Amino acid sequence: MSQRRLVIMLMVLFGGISPSLAQGADLSGLKFCLDPGHGAYPTIKPFETLINLKVGFYLKDYLETANPDTVILTRTDNIQNPSLSEREFIANSNNVDWFNSIHHNAWQGVSNYTLVLYEELSNGQPQWPEAVTMSEIMGEDIWHAMRTTTWYARGDRSFLGYNLGVLDDLQMPGELTEASFFDYTPEKNRLRNDDYLKMEARALFTSFLDYFGADPLTTGNLSGIISDAETGQPLNGVTCTLFPDSLVYITDDSLNGLYIFDDLSPGSYSVAVENEGYMSDTASVMVAADIFTIQDFGLANTIPPTVVSTVPDSGDTGVFVFEELVINFSRYMDQATTESAFVIVPSAMGTFSWNIDHTQMTFDPDEYLQSHTDYQVTIAATAEDNFGHLLDGNGDGLEGDPYTFVFRTARLDTTSPLVFAVSPANGADDVSVDAVISAEFDEFLDPTTIIPQNVILRDGNSVPVARTFDYQELGTHGFIFIYPAELLNPDETYTVTLNTGLRDLFLNEMDQTYEWSFTTSSQSYQFTSIDDFEDGVSPWWDPEASGSTSGTIADSTTFDTDTSTVNPTTGSTASGRLDYEWDPGAPSWLIRVYFPPPASDAVHFDTSYTLQVWLYGDGSNNKFRFCVDDHIPSTAAEYHEVSQWVTIDWVGWRLVQWDLGSDPVGSWIGNGILEGTMRVDSFQMTYHDQGGASKGTIYLDDLRLARAVTGVDDQGQLTHRLPSTFQLFQNYPNPFNPETNIGYQLSEDDHVRLRIFNVFGQTVKTLVDESQAAGTYTVRWKGLDDRGLPVASGVYFCHLQVGRLAQSRKMILVR
């Protein structure tokens, strides 16, 4: 097509468009300049060039129904391509009241949010405060109309790091709208529909009416997306009929499933949709004036359901006797008829569970299956999908056939579970006093055997340490996590004992006790909290809000507050939960969870610190790193520095840290050198395309700075080294019956906890739990527990905790 012919066609296309009048809406005396971004078709962003101009013409027509003084376009065809300064000159020379630059965004084909940018000064303040208000109105209105994932109104310097050339010399308020992402395939398909572009223009028009206090539109808009109910694929060629007006809309051939009825009088309507090969559907809707009403449809196809796969596969041998049976169907199944159709031979009783889509049914036997036995599972032809179609068991396209699969169970496992790895490693020294202790086994364990008698932690005096447990599974391995109830003592050797009472799912116990030891660091640290997430993840940005995030599935990648998985070493009650999903076909992958100022400016630091965060790993083999800004108060992107990537090859809590003074600097935007004053910029993740999981969840808690100290800190305060006059004396008498005296001395005022433990690390009696002044104390224990009942003869341990310091003594009660 020649350029001349393209210009003529656009003039014909837009010349006859006239949106319904907004009765009462009045923008008299106001002048507007509309700037359809780009131009020079087809050399510069051809698709965006076309749709920007279409929206501009539609918006011009809408505005002119409200009697403005002037509406000017900076370009009127797709061949023109004014420079940024020329666009500003058009607005300034015509002395307009408002400027709006119309754009659509693009980034790796995975995002689809609405962004409105206004001019921002170097001090972070808006050039035009009015533009902030308008940007917020526009962002929300466009989001409602186009149903993007979310909306943002941001200053250009804060979001981009520089001022937009099309805004920086304006002599009136203005903004640049990025309504949606034209490289996100579902959205690009919708943007091919002119009625959809007209909806965008209508949203911009309502924003102008709202901001300038004009009467709102007296008509409404009804739209929706019609998709396949099972696959979610938008459908072409669907006939939509709107009653009582008998208006007809047929979805186009661009795989967007869109139907749109515009300029409707407020009231009650009925929408009927039908398409060949699908069941018809009808819905009643209420249309209100000045509102975008949404009514989607999911049409069920008439193809009967089939069995897609099973676990185990038909013909499998060596199936574990405790294994669940999983049947995956091609579509949403009716629970009652499908469970009734399930038959297993030899017979086994069990319970059923379903995934949220009801496409996967799981049968969990109440007892282990028989070992070394042939089983046959049948789903009878009476199983129905959610629309009443019977099962097509043989896959011939006709309903009413059963499906059968067979498998053989393994011989009974008689091998004891073995410890595969431990952390901290045996013999490790310089271990953090708030370490999480873990043991990895070569198979799954019976969780009911993970109890204090079987998992024991003792200090250097062989005194059991109070602790809690967590058990997780990854792949074919089981993991025990041990969380000490208090900080460990500095410069002390601890021993972990795993007793033979631990067993696997086949009831095989460990064949021998397993022990290992480690020593805590003698170094003391000061900690400075940056964010403990106790007040939630605000103001951290959602990953998709950062322009650096790429290669993700937007709807499945979020950062939110979680209260169920928290750091047990600090008494936390909330953490940050990062759910993510990667697009394996993307050219690159990065998640950036941005920590913006002023929150990030609350704590500045230098290379004398170590940056730490507790991370609950998902064993995904994806990677995590820190990002900081150096050269504060300068904030240019070139000052982003990152740590080396850390592979998340563990499950459970682990302390991830970056020694800013000695650890290597990673590679991203900065120069690879940490210089000047720093602040936290973000957490970052990337996809490991050689074995990383495509989706997962990690948790982050207690982001902080650690700094080694000796003697006194910078403020002259004593550090947390053990004071020479802090002491727990041996009880007397010892052995004793029925009571004994326990003495201790404090060198300074502090909170004191004095407790008695049995050999299993369980608290028997709390004698002191209060703040006390410096001095010498004696407490009598009468051999009673917290319920006032006499305890049995045996070995007990007296444990004194003063702030972050602790000592223990062994005592013997002889009845």
C-alpha cells in the first residue's frame, strides 16, 4: 500500500466517526492538545504508530461533543513524525490548557499494566501538581476500561531516571499515557479491534470530564471477553445479541474474544452468546451511565472429557505402596459421579481430593497398598464433566466409554533412612549464633517421629537446648530444621544428636545414632534493621511495577505479606512472600522487587557492614541477589550495584548475606565497585534455564545490616560479649532431695530468664522471667514443675538467659 493511499484511508476512516453526545458535559473555553506518539510509518514502531493515532482521533471526536474551544492533534496521519520539541511547540504556541501524549508500552511481551507519567523536577516534586491529579484519574479510568493488571501514576524521573522530552518544556500541565502493552500478545490482539481503541478514548474523555468538573456521560458501555471455558482461549466468530434492543456483535478474527456495545442507555439488558461447537450461554446485566460494565463468558465445548494422564502411568512397576493415585482429565469433572466411577482391584479404601480446576483427582489410600502386587484402576463410563458429558475413555470423540490403567507395586522397602547432608557442617566454626540447623535425609521421613526425644541439641556443657522443629520434603529427600528457642552462646561447641527413633514411611528406623558438632563464632555483632516486614511489604513495589522485571508471567509474579511462614529465629510474625513464574521462552529473566525512597533512605551504610536477609528457599535452583545504590544522594541508574548470584538450592530458612567490604560485586548496570554511601535498592531473582524450576515461592524476612564490634560500639555501649562478672553458680546441694538453691550474678540491669529443662530439652519449670538490676541472686527450686507437681528422679539442667547471654548447669534430683 502506498503512503499516500494510507493517509487517504485514515482520513476516510476517522472523518465519519462521531461518538454519542455527552449531554450536559461542558468543556467550554478549554483548549486541548492531543499528541499521538511516534509516526513515520512504517519505519518507527509501526503498530503503535497506527493505534496511537486512532485513539487520538477518537478522543478528539469525544472532546468535541463537550464544546471545547480547541482540540489540536500534533499529527493527523501516520507519515508525519514531529520531533519532541515540535510537539511541545504546537501545544505552547496555541496556548492550550492541557497536553496529553498518547502511547502504548512494550517490554519483553510479558507485562500489561497502565502507566501514566508526569513531569518531575530533580528534587522529586512534580513540575505541575495538577498533572499528578489528572494522571491518577486517567490511570484508574484506563485500568477500568481496558482491564490491565494494575495502574501507576509516576513522576518521569523517579520511574525512568530522566525527564521525558515531550513534557519537559511544556508551558501547561500534561502527561504521557501508556494505556497498555502492545507486545503482550492477548493485549495486542485486543488493540487490533477499533471498538477497543474507542473504549480507551472514552476512558480518557471521562478523565477530562471528571478533572474539569463537567457533567458525566449519560450513557454506559458494556463489553466482555468470550473464551473457551477450559482452555481460556478467546474465541473468534461468536455471535452476541443484546436484548431488548436486538443489537448484534460478532467477535472478530484476531483471537481477542471481544464484544463491545457502546453508548447504551442505563438499564437492564440480556446478552446471549452462541458459537458452533459450544454450548450457548445467556447473562443478565445492569448498565449504568458513565461506567464500563464487564460481562465475560466462558463457553463449554461439546467434546466429551478424556483421561489425559495418570500417576502412576499404566504399566508402571516398582510403584511405592504409600503412593497416591492421580488421574488428570481434559476438562472440569463432576466430583460426585467421577468418584463413584472409581474402582480399584484389589480393593482399597481411601479418600479423594481435587485440584481447584477439578481436572485432577487424587486417591489417597487409607492403608499402604499391598507390596509386589498387580493393581487395576477403572474410571467407569458414568463419570461426567461439569456440563453433563460422559467420559470418552477410548478417546474416539464419542462419550460413554470406561478408562483403565494398571500398575505393579514395589517390594517392601527394608532400608533404613540415612543422613545425606547437615548444616552447619560437622566441625564448622565461626557459626552464627542465630543459625538454623538442618539435616537432609536420603528419603522421606515419618513426620510423627520428629520429636524432642529423637532430635536433640546440646550446648558445651551437654545441656539440652530448647528448640522447635520443621520438616520439609524436596524431590525424594526429607529435611529436618532445628530452630533454637534462644540465641546460641558465642564461642561454644554444640552437638546435634539424631536418635534411632527417626524412621521412614516404611517404618524403617535409623540403624544407628547420628551426631555432629559445630562451634559458634566468638565475634559479636551489632544489627541494624532495614525492614522486618512486621508492618507488611509496603512500600516495596510489586515485581511487575519495575521496568527492569522481564521474562515473567505477570499474573503469577507478585510480592505480598505472609503471616504463616515467618523467621522463627527472631520471633517474627510476618514476612514477604515472593510468588514467581518464568516464561522459559523469554530472551532474558529478571525479577526486581524495588525498595523506593523515602523508605530506603531510612538506613544508609558503607562497606563496613554486611547486608543480610533470611530467605526461605524453595529448592528451585533459581538465583537470588541483593542490589544497592551507591553514591547516595545521587540516584542515577549507573549507581546500581549487585551482589553475586546465590543459587537457591535449599528448602527452609537460611541467612543470605553480602559482606560489602570483602565479597565480590556482581555484574549489572554499575561499574562493579562499591563507592560512597549506600542504600538498599531491591531484591532480585533470575531463572536458571539449566535446571531451574519455572515457578515457585520464596519468603524473605528480617532484612538487616550486621557490623562486627569489639569492646564498645560507636556510641560507647557495651557489646554482647560475655561479661566477666556474669555467672551462673553450681546449685547446692547437688545431688539434692527435695529442693536446691541456684545462685547467679549480673553485672548490669537486664531481662533474666531462669528455667529448668529435662534431658529431652523440654521446659519443666520457669523460676524467673523478669527484668532485674545488677547484683547477686539466689533462687530455690523445690523439685516441682510448672503445674506444681513433683518431678521424677533424674538429671536436670538449670539454664540462665540474660539478654543474649546464657549459661547452664547440670543438677541431679534423687528421690
